Amino acid sequence: MWRYVVWRLLLTLPTLLGAVTFVFLMVRLLPGDPAVAIAGVQATPEFVEQVRREFGLDQPLPVQYITFLGRLLQGDLGISTRTRQPVWEELWARFPHTLELALAALVVAALIGIPAGIISAVRPYSLFDNFSMLVALFGVSIPVFWLGLMLMLLFSVQLGWLPATGRGTLAHLVLPAVTLGTASAALIARMTRSSMLEVLTQDYVQTARAKGVPERVVILRHALKNAFIPVVTVLGLQLGTLLSGAVLTETVFAWPGVGRLVVESILARDYPVVQGVVLLLATTFVILNLIVDLVYAWLDPRIRYE
Amino acid sequence: MSERERSSFGDPAVTAVEPTRAGKWKPQREGAPGLERRRAAGELRRALRRLGRHRLALLGLLIVGIFTVCAILAPWLAPYDPTDASLRERRQPPSWEHPLGTDELGRDLLSRLLWGARISMLIGLIAVGIGVALGVPLGALSGYYGGRFDLLVQRLVDIMLAFPGILLAIAIVAVLGVGLENVMIAVGIASVPIYVRLVRGSILTLKEQEYVLAARALGASDGRIIFRHLLPNCLGPILVQSTLQIATAILWAAGLGFLGLGAQPPTPEWGTMLSKGRVFIRVAPHLTLFPGLAIFLLVLGFNLLGDGLRDALDPRMRKLTGPGARA
């Protein structure tokens, strides 16, 4: 186990360093003169020069890289060119909102997806199974921003039951969480179904049935426990995906998270903030992956890669 | 377990994909050629028959077909010029004159949606083309040669996968700049790791097969083994993945358009149209309803078709994953 943990940790480091390097290169790879790209085409030459110095673009690339890494280790992500605030502060203020939304979406997805998957697997090819798998296919095909707008149209504009935009009360959270969670619910339902189906064909399940264990107990006690391991993995990975996927949902519902921040920053050419958000989301995702893998290995002692 | 039942994507020696190869194959050199070819043709017929019986897949094919016709015939089908603004007819609800109404500048929505089909189809095809063109060779070489090259490619893939879902595409657009071409490139690059993983995995299992050893014993070069023997056997999984990936590419591109990072007005791109129309969701909901419905239907079509193709090429998977499964 420990060898696996160490190996898995070591594997994470190059990935993280790679992500950091990509984020570093983002600004340096801007087409044309990066300083002009950041300052804007209409900027005065003086301002372009100021930007060049501020971003260290007048230094040789390796020097820039070392400086970037050094600052990063001190938690310094630079200064927003738009608000002149430290990027770190902006992320700190916004990220909890995104996390709140993603967690709520994950809860919605699990509450819908897991029961649907279990019932489908217990009665494969039944009306319920066919119906729920078709709905799942709709769930992964529907554009999330459109779903959000349609829900808003129905429940806010027409019925007036829920607030359309903004963040605050629990009621504000409902529509964005359902919107963001739908695609995940579909994936989780499919995953639960196929995992359950596989487990239900195992010998020990047959044995349990043969010795007269009630079907309910066979499914809930014998099958579900083992079928859950891959489902837990998907849940963990989905959280990371939801954090990034929140970009669209946040834009629809004017949710003040990092997703909206990154879009606004791209359109305003506020590259330090763009870098900060991308780095934050990637790092979170890599660490979530790591945790999921370790939990997986802990749950299932057979898993030891290499 | 019979031979057929064992073939799956984990072991992608799916005989059903061989016909593509049988066409070009020069069978004199290796093995019993006639038999091989007949068996391959039989497999293709069986796969096609399975696809023909798959009602959801046929529905998907129908949807994709209709949108393809719309995309190709847009200039003739569209009743109006998609960029022809008429300020007097702004935000009109659907009518006989304008079947789907008009947008915020008085342009005919139906005409814009028809032209938009062209853009979305193009985005899907080009983005997936980029993903295949970069990902398949990288995956094949990585799986075939292994060693340090494989390790390097795998770490690169890991890094790309550290940016989940649409985030990588957003980050690439942030570098390349806003616009339709850059969206295609960004979405294409973002799909590269999927193909690298898929093809590498397939090649790893395939390269241990006897016919590869036989080819090597006959003195075939590495390039010949990869391109003539290994890759043709990965075509099935690649085809299935690409059909599903077109769906994802269309969704992502529309999402980028919606965020204002994609095609810029007056281009009739569905996502961009939606983001312009949503401002008027209270007074003119049709501006939000129809473009979104178009995206949804086209994506659904590709997803249905992709799932059906997978079931047809690999009947064993159906038992486990059921109708419309993709996990």
C-alpha cells in the first residue's frame, strides 16, 4: 500500500509542474508581442513598456520561469490588470462560491443518478431501465447553458417560484445546482447501472440467492457494496469536472464564482487572473484525482498499479 | 466463451472492422487470404444488420442526416439572407412569414439556424479531425515503442488531462484569441488525449497478437506493422469515439460561443446566437428556445449514432452498458 501511495504521489508532481508550466507559457505564447496583446492594440508605447516590465517580459525566458515559480511558491499569482488587486484575493473571494455550486450539483447528481442506476440494473431492459437510460442520454446531450435558461424561463419567469439569478439563499442555489448536476446525474446513473449489472452476475451473488437470502438483501448488502467502488471514483472525478464545468452555469445564473471571473478576464485580457483561475482549477482537479485514486486503492486492496 | 463473445474494446481485435482493411489488403503475403476476407465481409454484414435493427441508432442517423442536408443545402433552403437585418421586424414571434420568428436585429431565425448547422457540423468535423490527426499517431507510436517515448507522451497526456473538460479549450482560446477558427483548434487539441489513450491501449493489446509476430517474422517494417496491421484493427473504437466526440465538440464549441469566446456576431453560430438572444428571454423566448433546441438535437443525434455503432461493432458491450450507455 505505502509503495503505491508514494508512487502515486510522485506521479502527481510532474503533472502539477506541467500544468504550472502550461499556465506560465500561456502569456508568453500570446500571438505577436505578448506585451501588446496584454496592453491592448490601442495602448500607448509607454504603457506597453510598463506592461513588459511588470510581467517581466523583457527578461530571458528561463529567468521569467524561475521568477514565476518562485513567486508561485510564495502564493503570489500577480496583480489583476483590471482591478489592480492581487489575483490571490480575487480567487479567495470567488472560489468558495464555485465550490458551493459544484458540491450542490454533485449532491443533486448523486441523489438522482445512483437510485436510477440501481433500479435500472435490477430490472434491466424494463420500461424504467429503457426510459431512464434514454433520459440519461438526453442529459449528456443537452447544452448546459440552454438547460439553465429553459429552467429559468419555466421556474422563474413563468411560474415565479425561484429567483432567476444571483447567489444568497438556498432558493438561489436550486436552479444552478440542478442545471450543473444534470449531465453528471446521467453519467452516474450509467456508471451505477453497468457496475451493478457486472456485480450481479458474480458467483457470490448467485450463491447468496441460492441459499435463500431475500432479493432485497442480496441487492443492498451483497451487490451494492462492491458495485459502489467505481461509483465513488466517478463521484470524485465528477467534482473536479463540475468545478470547471461551472463556467457556463455561472454565466447563465450570474453566479459570482471563478468561472465567470475567468470569462470576464479573458474578454478583458486580464491574463494574471486567467492564469490564476486556470491554475487553481487544474491543481484542484489533480489533487482530487490523487485522493480518488488513494481512496480507491484503500477500498479495493486488489488495486496496485505497477 | 466463443471467439465472437470475447472480442471487445478491451481486446480490440474486433473482427467487425476488418472489412475496411480487406478492401486494401494484399492478402497474398499473409495467411489464408480468401477465408480471412470472407469472414471479414461476413462480420461487416452482421455489424450493419445489427445497426439496422438498432432503432435508436437509426433515429440518430436520421437526425444527423437531416442536419447534414440542412448544412449542405443552407443557401437554397434558407428563405432569407442570414445576415439581412431589418430593424422594423425586430424580435417577432414565429409567423407565416418567419416560421421561427426574427432575432434582435430583425434577421430571420430559421435562415440563421440553417446556416448555423453548417458551422456546427464543420466545427465538429474539423475539431475531431485535429484530435484524430494528432492523437492517433501519438497513441500508436507510444503504445508500439513503449519505453521513454511512451513515458513522455503519457506525462504530456496527464498534463493535458489536468485541465478537465471544457477548461483546456477555454485556456487555449485565452491564448489563441477569441474566434471561430481558434475554437475549432482549441476543441480539437483538447480531444487529443482521448485518442492517445484509446489507441495506445488498443495497440498494447494488439501488438502481442500472433499475426503481428507473423508479420514481423516475415520482415515487415515497424511502419508497415503499425499502419497496415495494427491501426486498421483500431478503426472500430476510433470510429465510435469520433462519433461521440463530434457531439462533445459541438457542445463545447457552442458553449464557448455562448461565453462570447467563440464565433463573433454576425456569424450565425448557434451558441453565439443563444447568448445574444438570452437578454430578451422574457419578451422573446424563441430566441433562446430554438438555437438551443438545434444544438441539443444535433448532439443527441451523434450520441445516439455513436452508441448504436458501438453496440453494432461490439455486441458484448450491450449486455453490460445497455441502451445508450457510455461510461
